[in-house]
Amino acid sequence: MPFAQLPQLKCHFVQLPARTTGNNGGENLVMIHGLATNLAFWYAGLAPAFTRFGSVTLYDLRGHGRSDITPTGYSPTRLAEDLGALLDHLGLERVHLIAHSFGGLVALSFALNHPHRVKSLVLADVRIPCVQRNLVFAELSFWTRFREIFRRAGIEFDEHDPNSGLQLLTALARMQLRDTKEARAIGGSVLNEFKEVVPHELVRMGGPRSARRWLTIMETTSAYRDVTSGVDFRPADLGALQQPILALVGEYTVARASAQALRRYCRHCQVGVVRRAGHFFPLSRPRAFLRRTDHFLRTHVTMDLSAPNDPPLALTDE
């Protein structure tokens, strides 16, 4: 497994070679996962599809997957510095960024601080704190339907807290570590009732190891404070982004206000809604995500895409 020794941590990454036949050897794409997951979020079903455009780099954010856990450094700005150091280590000067959830804040921070290094941005269900306030589950229209389901499952968190989402991830991690038949049955119950919003991969938290790491960074590092402190940029700063941007949101999520703000501030931003999908639609609706992203990249990546027997993906949803 390849690791990059960066100034502040050892970073785990994986690179997939390009399948393109263009004279320039293809583009460089980097995929950034969100909180409580790791590079496997993209690896199996999604990342190989993007090798038609060029090489694809996946990596574990600080504290996640097999990258080092450090005492501090989990804000979007600091994580963006990690991204820059990784690109330097790999010799990647300009890249296309594809990011989900909190990973999108890392991508935006990097693009704002290093605009010359980012060719385009695909942001999947990214809530931007400076244009949209924190998620409070108790205020969501669908929450009454699921409150009792979570209670019966033993998943407890403060639904009125401004950081309900982080609390839910932590509660799910604790459930994952209850390695009993009862815990597995509870997970199945949550999946059956909440499948539009919470996919199987989230309930599993990537397995006990990922769940344990998440609890470690939440309970022993500055991660909770860093993640909830917002971002260092202001809404008006988004107007400096000149790259093509695709902001995708799920039909059942709350990130639409952030996507609309991006379209309002950024000249070259387009917004798409993935129907019948929740926050984790790259996992629950991979074909819809791939179609939309494929079309966006084919529009904005100026290269020879003459890979044999590799037609573009259709745009119609499943």
C-alpha cells in the first residue's frame, strides 16, 4: 500500500492509471471522501469509471482510513494543505477534484487558495457553512418519521444540536462496535426504514476498524472542534472561483441551499439534483452520479477521449 510522507503526517493513497489513448496521456483526477469514511468510498464502483479521463488518485484524509491520526489539523483549510502536499509529492500540478460532503469543503478551500492548480470541481452534496447554517435534525421535515426508528435502534444523539450530523455518525460508530447479532439486526432495521438517506455503507461505518478510528479522532483529537468551526472563506469569496463547477445534491438532502449559493456566486457553476437519493447518493445511486459527472467532465475536459469501446454514459436517471 503506497504512503506519502507529508510534512505533518503519513498519508495513504491509491492511484489508478489512465485508460485514455489521447496524446497527452490524460488528465489527473483526485477524489476526496467525506467524514467517517475513507478512500474505499470511491474505490470499487466509481473511481475506475473515471480512468477514461486520466489517472485517478484516491487518498485517506488525515485521521481516516490508513492515514495518520494527529492531535490537530482537521479543519478544511488544514486538510487542503495536506492535499497540496500530496499533489506536490506525486508531481501533480493541475487536477480535477471530485469530492463528497465534508471533502467538498476541503476541495473548495484548496481551489480558493490555489486556483491555478484546480481545473474543475465536482461537489457531491456539500453543505457550505458560510452560506447555509448547520444541520439540525429536529428541524427536518422527514425527521418525525425516523425519530422512533433510531430510538428503538439504540442510536441516541441530540436532535436539536447544531451538529446533529456529527453526533449521528458517532452514534452509528458506537453501534457498529456492538458486534452482536442484536446490533446487526438493528442495523438492518435502520436500513430498511431509512434506506433513502442512510445507505448500508454508512451503517457499517466501513467496519469496526473505521468505526474505532472515527471514535478515536472525535474523542482524543481536535477534530470535533476543527470540523464544527466552519470555513475560513466568506460567501463573496466563492465568486473568485473561475473553474467549471458541478454541484450535485440529493433529492432528500438539505444541501440544495449551498448548491444554489454556488450557482449564484460562481459564473461557471451548474447544479443538478439526483432524484430519489439522500446524502450518500454516490453510493446509493452510483449510475446517476456517474452519468452526470461523466457528462460534465466530457464537456469541460479538453482532451482526446478516444478510448476504444468506451462510449459516454447516458444522462437519464435509473
